[in-house]
Amino acid sequence: MKVGIIRCMQTEDFCPGTTDFRVLQARQGAFEGAAGPVELVGFASCGGCPGKKAVLRAREMVRRGADTIALASCVGKGTPIGYPCPFAGQIQECLRRDLGEDVTILDHTH
């Protein structure tokens, strides 16, 4: 599995993504049960509300080898600030439509 992670721009000032990296490396959370090695291809923000750059950034990660795009838990679950992105569903839908069925979209990391 080659993963690109899209995170919430609102949390990047105080969350360095440490837990995302830890669960990816340990194959926990959304990466539990992954067949074969798990490799991080890219880690970028959504570009700010309403996630206007998420598709472009995910598309570039796929171009660079990602077969899976994960929305970091700050997007769908609101971790650690307790405020999930109100656009998370729309972002997922746009990613699926743009990237096609060959790319797996994960709605969280941990």
C-alpha cells in the first residue's frame, strides 16, 4: 500500500502528524491488516476550507505512486480539536469521483 495523507489545514499549526505517521508505520488504525508494506508517498493539507486543494494534492500523490488516499483523522473525526470538517463528506465524494475506483479512499487514519 502506498499512501498519501490529506490533513486539515486548521490543525497543522499545532499537530505535526505524529500519530498519523505512528499508526501508518505500526499498521494500526486504518492501516491495520494492510497486505504488504505500507509506504507514505505524501502528506499535505487540504488547502483550507472547504478543502479546495484536496483533490489536486491527492491527484499529485497518485501521480507519484499512491494507490490509497487517507483523510487524516482531523478531517473526519475532528481529532485533536474536537471539530470534524463540515466538508469531509464532500471532499471524499470529490476524491472518489476524480481519482476513480483504482484508488482507495480512507476516511480516517487513527
